[in-house]
Amino acid sequence: MNLDQPISHFRTQLYQVADMVAELYTETEKQKVFSNPNSLKVKEIFNEPIPLTASSIEDLLHKIKEEVFINSTKHYSPHFYPWVTSCASQASILGDFLATALNVNATTWMNSAAASEVEKQVVQWIGEFIGYDSKASGVLVSGGSTANLTGLTLARKQMAVQDISQVGLKHTQQFTVYASEQTHFCIDKSIITLGIGKQYLRKIKTLHNYTIDLIQLEHQIKTDIAKGFKPMCVVGNAGTVNSGAIDPLESISSICKKYNLWFHIDAAYGGCAANLPDTRELFKGFEKADSVAVDLHKWLFVPFEAGCVLVKDKEHLRQTFKLVPEYQKFDYDAEEKVDFSEYSFQQSRNFKALKVWMNFKTYGQTKLKSAIKGSITVMNHLTKIVEESSDFELITHGLSIVCFRYIGNYKIESLQQINEINLKLVKLSEIDGRVFIRDTNLNGMIVLRACCTNFRREKKHVEYLIKILRDLAKKTK
């Protein structure tokens, strides 16, 4: 049975969708960013038996507008603060839409020569854009978690004495991996997935600025060697999602070289800011990593999903992932024809590269870097407001993340009381919905964590944030 309708009907529906999207992005700052949806009510909307009969697309589009859009948090809003997720540029949205319509499997060159060549090009651009290596190789993946998993998978393969793809881990020396206590939890998940064992992920204490303690790091490596373990990798943070902290990458690189460890950098959040004139010095040593994970759906302003893992040597990827079934052995006439299925775990891959390509081509790196710098500038303004206030206290500020807390102008007797007030303030903001901000815990302190990877945010918006928080704080007394 042919499921297609007449192309004229399809065209009309495409226009309807275009109107819906345009309306979604109209006056974004006036929209309620968080609707505080009731879980039972949302479940009730979508809880139904599998449909047996057809529904009209027009009716479904109306349902999406009235029930899906309403019950979705507006990540694109300038008032969205809780996480480092992309606000998505117009060009990348169009690229994503076109890639979906084309619907190619970007796994082999023969599946889509264009998809393969575009991905090769954008990977090279990303390596240059972030200041890692303009000749770097890599592959696009779903996001930073998968990019980090991929980087650690490469480390395990390269650091093993035996071919673990054949003999497994049973007869290998026990690996140990090192990362600061501020490292993203996807590293824990990766260690579990790779069969290394979570107890062998050494969480190193951090200093007052939430960066890894190098003395403790080296001491732990020496201790593990003495116990007969095999130190495998150090994960350096190039912008933690908790506070924006950047580890001393140059020094970590030296330690890895001294003890022959793989050096992987989690730059999922901060990577896109690593090559800005104003921040480059903070990332010194970035280019010395064996592998780097970066999220493009964070600070390169493309829609979900888009991450990238970069490596100095593309053969490390192929040695780890290359398996070619009989039905996929192609007699290529040139080595340049890349099958990305040989460079990653995935065999089914959507055309992620097109939206990234659209972004680079539409805006160019100058505008993109200006937009990234703009995020930092706006959050510097928030930092200044907090520092000059008497009712808020700055805890830490890294890149475009500001952690602060409300202390009020009245007597507060304990840390517990301050924590309770700030937790209540977060809850009140969720109910109110005009701004959306979340909390985090830094050394026992509950703080408000304001993030910005949004080119739509201006100084007036962070001033509005403080105004709303002050209004809501009156209800915490």
C-alpha cells in the first residue's frame, strides 16, 4: 500500500509546518519558557491504544501545536538558564529539516557520497574552529556522552597490551582512569559500559576553583602503578557543566606523557570557546590531547543531536571500530571514499553533518565566534550585577556559567537555611515560568546555576532574571 498523498497536499502541509515554526520563533522573549506541566495531565493527553485507523495530518499538526509545543520547555528562549543546550540557529534548523527529508544513511560513501564528503569537511572545520588541529580526523555522533565514550574506547584499545577486541579484558592488567570530581557523569557511564569497573575510575579532588588537583592526580597514578594496575587515561575538563571550570590541560598533558597515558579532553561544553582570542590562554595544552569530545548542539548553535569526537590519528578510530560485512565490501577506486561506519559504533547514522555545514557556510566562523563571545559577555554582565548587589552572592563564574545564591537582606543563621531558601526560589521560578533556572551543589552549597549558550540573550535579559528572582524571593521569607 502506498502511504503517499498527492504532492500538492504534502506541499500545503509543509507550508503549515513552516508557519508553525515561524510562530514558535516569534517574540521568543515574551513566551513562557517553562510551563510547569502536570505529569498526570501530560500522560493523559498521549496515553491511548495504538491507532487502527487514519488521522488527518491537519488535525495532528493542530494537536502538536496545542499540546506538544505547550508542554515543551523553550530551550530557544533567552530566559532559559538551567543547562548548556543550544538555542539552534535558523540555518541549522533548515539543514536538519532537509537532511530528514533526504533521509540517507550516512554510514558508507555509496549510501551517500555527499553525506560522506560533507562530514569529512565539517570534522576538519571543527578541528580548526576549536583550535585542536586543522588536520584532525573524527566522526559525528549523537552528543558529548557518546563522543566521550568513543574517546575512552579508543584509549582502551590503544593502551591494552593485548588485542582486547579478540581476547577481551579477562587476561589484561586492570585499567585505571583518572578525572576530577567535577567531571560529567557520562564518564562514569562510559567506564561502566567499557567493563573497566566504576571503582577504577579515580575521582581526583579539586581545588578551590573546581579544577583538578595535579598533586593528587600524580600521587594516585604512582599509587596505582605500585599496586600493579595499568593507568590508562586522564580525562581533562575543558569547561565543566557544573561551573565552567577548565582543568590545567598543559600540565595534564605533561603527566600523561610522563606516565604514558592516553589524554582525552571532555570539551563537550567549552570546546567551541577554546579558540577565541579572549579565552585561548585558558585552554593552553588543548591541542595536545589524543582525543577530544565536543558538543555542537551546545555552543555551535545546531539542533539536537550533534556531537563530535576528534583524534590526531584516524587509524585509531578504524583500528577500534572497523568491521566490514560481506554485503558492504565496496570496490572503491580511491582511498578518499570514507565509510564512516568504520570509524564509529553506529551502523545507522542520520545526516548530522548537513546542519553543521549549513551553520558554518551561512554565518562563517567570524560570526559564530562573535556569538559565542557574546554569551560570555552577557554572563560577565550577570556576574557584575551579582557582585554589586547586597542580596546575592557570587560563588564562581567560568566561561558562560555563573553560580550564585540568594542571601537576602535579612539575617540568615545557617548554611542549611540559605540552601533551603535557594531551593525554594528555584521551585518558585518553575511555577512562575517567566524565567527557568536550576540549582546545583558546590561543596555543600545549594547555588543558582545560570548557563548561556544562547545568542538570543542580551544584557537586558539577565537584568530581567535578577528582577524576577527578587520578586520571587519575597515569597521565601
